[in-house]
Amino acid sequence: MEFVRFTVAESDVDTFLARRQEAIGEVKSAHPELWSVPLCSLREDGTWIDVWIYTSKQAADAANADVENLPRFRAMVELLDNLEIEATDMPEQAKSDI
């Protein structure tokens, strides 16, 4: 799992959200090991958190290494400031179907 924290200029929020949808589709098409991108949320402090879940750390690493071939993803990222990514491992037993 990747927990991505960032800020977006208020004037760019609608553009960011539209580009995010395009980026998700592009990454999923190029890297089918992208399992889910279940939420993107604006926090009270003005930062955003976005969660990207891959089937494995290797799959996430492969997608991140391929960023130069993902123009829609890059177009989304160009709107982000103060970007921080925290990669974590989710044990299989922690997965829930609800």
C-alpha cells in the first residue's frame, strides 16, 4: 500500500480530481497489479491523502519505475506540492472484503 500525502492549490482541485481518474486508468492498464485506489480525501489541515494498493511491493515498485511512460499520471503529479509517499506492507490476513 502507498499512502500519498500532498497539497493541491485550491484553484487546481477540479483539474487534479479529473486527472486522477485518468491516471488511475492509465496505471491500471499498464500495471494490472494495481489492485485498488479506494480513496482520496482532503484533510482538515489542507493536505490530501490518496491510497494506492498493489498486489505486492514489487508491483508498486514496477509501476513507480515506469512513471516516464505514464503521461496522464505525470500530468496529475505536476499539480501536487509537498508530496510524501509512505509505502507499507499489508498482511494477507488484514485484507477485508467489505
